[in-house]
Amino acid sequence: MESQSSSVFCNFASFYFAIKMTNSIKDLFNKILAGKKPENLYRPIEYILMQSGKRLRPQLVSYASRMFGGDEDGALHIAAAFEMLHNFTLIHDDIMDKADVRRGEPTVYRKWNTNIAILSGDALAVMAMQQLHKLRCDPQTIIEISEVFTQTALEICEGQQYDLDFETRDNVSIDDYVEMVRLKTAVMFAGCLKTGGMFAGADTESLAALYDLGIHLGIAFQLADDLLDVYADTEVFGKAVGGDIKDNKKTFVFLKALELSDSGQNKTLKALYSDKEMEENEKFMKVKAIYDSVGVRKASEEAIMNYSKLCYEDLKRINAGDEKKKELVDLVKKLQNREK
Amino acid sequence: MESQSSSVFCNFASFYFAIKMTNSIKDLFNKILAGKKPENLYRPIEYILMQSGKRLRPQLVSYASRMFGGDEDGALHIAAAFEMLHNFTLIHDDIMDKADVRRGEPTVYRKWNTNIAILSGDALAVMAMQQLHKLRCDPQTIIEISEVFTQTALEICEGQQYDLDFETRDNVSIDDYVEMVRLKTAVMFAGCLKTGGMFAGADTESLAALYDLGIHLGIAFQLADDLLDVYADTEVFGKAVGGDIKDNKKTFVFLKALELSDSGQNKTLKALYSDKEMEENEKFMKVKAIYDSVGVRKASEEAIMNYSKLCYEDLKRINAGDEKKKELVDLVKKLQNREK
């Protein structure tokens, strides 16, 4: 009985903190941007920061900080810095990927233009760094947090470059792909968790575990994303499936299917990925038929499960009570069973 | 006699420090970039950092630091940070301005492509920030230097956006233009001088004077640049004149000529700037004829002289001995009489 009510309380508290974080971040962004000029630099930044994204990265900072008793409002500046860094990467990635729509709205470079998107992305990256200078903690900790933050930012650039390189490479291995995902996606999760812990004064062992948890969580998150692109329920997913197949993206699902297929299927799959004429839906159905026949769904789910197991191992290494870890355990479970 | 030999020594010392800084910066860049991957991210960065630019910004950091007895090697990381920030802006500006050549070589986006130029610019900006974390001084000073650095970077983005906005605006005043130049060009000079002084522990009054000196020096530098585009000796200048006129750039010379011209000349000048058919050289000669007849060269030289005078006023406010200021006095003189 006691454990049940404690669990209800924990969920309620978690919900409360999530809502509070989302509102505080929004208030902070409004405050930062109020009256800033020129319009063409700051309106695109306002536009993307005010879209209702998942705010997953700020929540990760908040989870890790509260786990070690960190002042919740203080860590807000780290949360904001990572959310801004994330949105900076979206603005620039959308130019590179020629993406028209993001979160159901036109992308910045489509709504304004490429020059404005380059420049407002640049400004947003700088503004992200500025948030870290506003942290109220000892100067040495601010510098160490900034070091993790800039290293994260640099690795994200490396990951995006590998992703661009993969478009024209036909020898991408699954290891190459996972390394790209680690850099492009997972280090940001890891950076959020680690810096949240650093702000709250967590011990070295816990910081290493938080970082590893972020890496494994981030990879599981991306593999789930790759799988959903083929097998999601469109109603729940909130967007059309098949985008990666349409764009010939070398995802985990595609690379795993190449590995599992016989030489005939392998050849057909590669041919489908270089066909520039075939109608979109026909191509999707044909690729999916091979995916189905080689059992790539099950193989992907197993890989996601393996990364989730690593997450639970990492969680054990964090020196905090079980009830303090509950939010992160719930998050791992949620990502493990992602439907959107 | 004593003053003469001291002056010779000062020039020799100045020359020695300039060469030493140039070599140290190059060594540092080589060290930072050694073995970094992916190639497509780091080779463009290496390419632009190894070009023989003026290294003016590192010299400014060095002047200010040495003026207050700062450890020369220590300030190198600030010098490197500003040089990297400067080159980051060049990579992204060249995409926006569709510039094919920079320092006699193809620009990054032309040699590689736009996506690689966006991404390697992003990475370079992050690497610039990382240099500041390597400073050997007390953590609070590192944070304060980082604050000046990020504020500088943000203002440069604002300046570049104003510059882009001016392309389609036909009501740009000289005040608007000078404000744009302050943001796009002068704050970097000011940031270099101020942070060099901060590193060496200069007093508040001197830091304010160093900052103001950078602003006035930066504006004089740009106005001289605008003037050289029309009146330079091509042999000495090292590049063709008339680029701004060809690109319909609303420079100080153009805006001042509009101010000085009668309504007929004013109309002709505006018509020439919107003519998309006219042969390049013919257009240059016609615009220059108006410039000559309204006396814009003299007016520009007077404006540059006025900013130089402000520089000397700023120099007086710096609490250091005259012999310590000599390098900066020489620099003001040199920029005042720029021929290239």
C-alpha cells in the first residue's frame, strides 16, 4: 500500500516538475528574446523556440539535477542551453536536409530563407553558451559544465557530418551507423544528464554512469525512431511513415536488413535505394516487403532491448536511492516502448 | 638619442612579438586539428585557418595583454579564440554573399559545398569557445572573458543581419551604416583589446578605454576599406577595386555621396545601383565620376581622421606608460594611412 501511494506521489511530482520546467523554459526564452533586434535574426529564433517540442533534453537536465538535490531553478539555465543547442542543430540540419516541415510547421529556412536560417542558427548557438554564464554556482563548476557542453556541441557537428558522408558512401557498417548516432543524437542526452548531475554536485562515479545512460538512451531512442518510420501506427505517430525510405536514408533498419538478407534480396534492396523514378508508395511497399521477409522488425526490437538493458545497468551505478531514480527508469521504459 | 634607440627597440620587439604570435598561433591550430575526423568537417577548418591572413585580431589581444604585463603564452588561447571566431564568420558570410574567392583562394563553400561550409563553420565557432576553457587564470576571469567573447559573437551576427537587411532597404542612413559596422566589425577589435587587458589584470578604466579604442579603430578600419574599394592603387591593394560598386553595396562612400550630391546626381547614383544590365567597368567609371564630383574621397578621409582622433583620446585614458602604448599608437597610424 505504502509503495503504491509513494509511486502515485512520484508520478504526480514528476508530472508537476515537467509542467513547471516547460513553463519556466518558455518564460526564460520570452525574457531573453524580448525587444531583441534585428527582427530577421531574432524572430526565427523565437519561432522555433516557441514550438511545442517534447522538451526532452531540459527534462533530462532536471531529472539528473533533482536526483542529487540540485536547486531546480538554478539548473534551468543548463536546461535552456541544451534546448537552444538542440534547436540550433534543427535549424541548420533542415537547411542541409532540405526539410520543408518540422513539428507540423514550415522549417526556418523555408519560412524565411537560407541566409537567415544560417545566421539565426549561429546566433542561437551563441545564446545557448551565454546561458551557462548565468548559472549560480562556483566558477570552476561553470567552466567544467561549459567544457562538457562545447564538447557535446562539437561531437554533434561531427555526427551530422558523418550522416552527410553516409549519403554517398555504400560501405556503411552497422558499427559506423551506431557511432554516427552516438555523436549526432546520444551525446546530447549524455551531456544533459551529466551536467545536471555536475550542477547538483554528484560524485564522479555517478556522473560517469549518467553519461553512459545518456549514450545508451540516445541510441535506443534513435533506433526506435528508425523502426517507427517503417512500422509506426500513423495515427499515434503523428506523421507519415516511410520518410527515411523515400530519402534513401541508411538507417539501422536498412543496414540490418542488408545484413540479414540473402544476396538476391540484398541486390534488390540496394537497387530500390538507388531508384530515382519509382513512385513513393510503391517503393515503400517493396522495401517493407523485404524488411518483413528478413525479420528486421524483430532484430531491431532486440537491439533496442539490448540498449535498454544497458540503461538499467547504468542506472544501477548511479549512487542515489531507488525512488530518486524512478523518473529515469520510467523514461527508459517509455522510450523502450515508443509509439511516437 | 635615448628616445630614438628606445623607439628602434620597441619596433624590433613589436616585430619579434608579431612573428612569435603568428608562429605560435599556427602551431596551436596544427595541434588542435591533428588527426581530427571526419575529414569533411576538419579539412575545411584547417584550410581557412592556415591561410595567411593578417592575424590582426591575435595581435590586438597580444598588444593589450603585454601592455599590462600579461603572460604572453597564456593570452595565446584568447588570440586563437578570436582568430577562429573571425574565420567562422568568414566561412558563413561567404555562403551568404556568394563570394567565390577569399585571400586569393576559393572560399570554403566553393571548394567543398554549402552543407560542409555551414557545418565546418559551426564546428569552428564551438572550437573557438573551447580555447577559452584552456586559459590558465582564475576561473572567474575565464567566465568574464567568455562573457565578453559570446557577447561579441552575438553582436557580429546582429551586424551581419543588418548588412543583409540593408541590401533590400533604400532608406539606410549613415548612422545606420556606422551602427552596422560597429556590430559587424568593430566589436571584434574591441573584444580582442578588452579581453587581452582582462587576462593581464588591467583596471576597469583602462578596460573601458581599450574597448572604446577597438570600436573606433574598427570603424576607421572599415571606412578605409570602403574608400580603398574605389580609390586604392590596385598594385598595392592586392585585389581589384570596384567590388562594392559591382555588388551594389551600400558602403560609407556610397551613402556619403548620396548625402553630398544634388538631386540629379542622387537620382543617377540610385539608378546606377539598380541597373542590372550595365557592363561592370562602365558602371564603376560612372559611379566614380559622381564620387569625384561630389568630393566623397575628402569627406571619407575626414571621417576616418575623426575616428582616428577618437582612438588617440581612448589611448590617453589607458593607464599605462607611453612606451607601452607605442604598438597601438603605431597601429592607429597605420590604419589611418591604409593602402591595403
